[in-house]
Amino acid sequence: MARYRGPQSRIARKFGEPIFGPDKAFEKKNYPPGVHGVASRRRKKSEYGTQLKEKQKVKYMYGVLERQFANLFKKASASKGVTGEVLLQMLEGRLDNVVFRLGIAPTRAAARQLVTHKHINVNGEVLNIPSYQVRPGDVVGVREKSRSLEVITAALNSRRYTKFAWLEWDNTTLAGKYLNRPERAEIPENIKEQLIVELYSK
């Protein structure tokens, strides 16, 4: 399956929340898409259906494919700590997500594009792998040749940078340091990771 590139508002409506960020279309129609959208709210979902929906939501949110997600879960379950929390930490540690969190890009999709087009470096070296796991102490920044790009300057000028405890931003060098893996309480996304753990445990 290829990565989803269709209408984001439709997917947000499917999950009942603006998973891709502020969305005016979602605010106008905050019910599932399709002819039976409003009626489908009343249907009771099975336990499996609820768990699957949560997994799908997280996949769309972080832009991760099924195989990638399954591999991440496998690594998380083999690691020390609470599996669900470790999984979210790994998703937050992806290079494209760190670029997004630093405010270099307005969305994760835009951050992924910047990475694949070689506009981002890690510790001074250009990296074009969005799934690269950033490690504590790594410095993620905008490549010097790319700093004048309109898409990057626009994002930085209009960025609504929220300070995250695990990130440190330097506006002079246009780079941020990944200090440590975030605690669960520090990850703002509305995710019920326990449902995903239960789904994979079957």
C-alpha cells in the first residue's frame, strides 16, 4: 500500500478529530464522510474495530506505512519500558517528526518532503531518510544552502513553535537539539496507545 496522499479533511472526519492539525473543513463537517456519515456515529463498534481504528489513526497521523508500523511495534515490545509509551517515543523520534516539532515545517507531510529533498541535516550531515531515528544529543537543522528557500523561510517566519521539554531550538543556527526521548505526558497527541498494544497482542 502506498502512502496516503488524498484529502486530509476526509480522513480527519473519519476519525472524528483534526489529526493533521487545524482544519476549517473538519470544523464545518465534524462527522464521518459519506452518505451515512451522521448515522454511522450511532453504530456501536466492536472491541477489535475500536483498536484497529486507533492504530489506523496513529499511522495516518505520523505518515507511517503498515509494515513500518509493525516493525516499530516489534522493536518497542522488545525494548525495556511500557510498550505503548516506547512506541510513541519511537514515532516522535523519527526525523520527519522532529523537523515538524521544531517548527521548520508546518505539517509532518511537509517535514517529510524537506527531508527527502535533502534540505535537512543531522549533526552537520545531510540525511534524506524520514524514518531515521534521531538519538538524544543529535542536532537537527536546516542545510545552509536551503535556508533561503521560500518554503522554509515562510515556515520559520510563521512558525508557532511550541516549546517541548525534549527539544532545544537555536534561532541563529536554525537548528534544534534532541535532548532526550519524551515522556508520555509530554506528547500532546490524543492517542490511546494501550488499544494498539491490545490489538497486536491478539
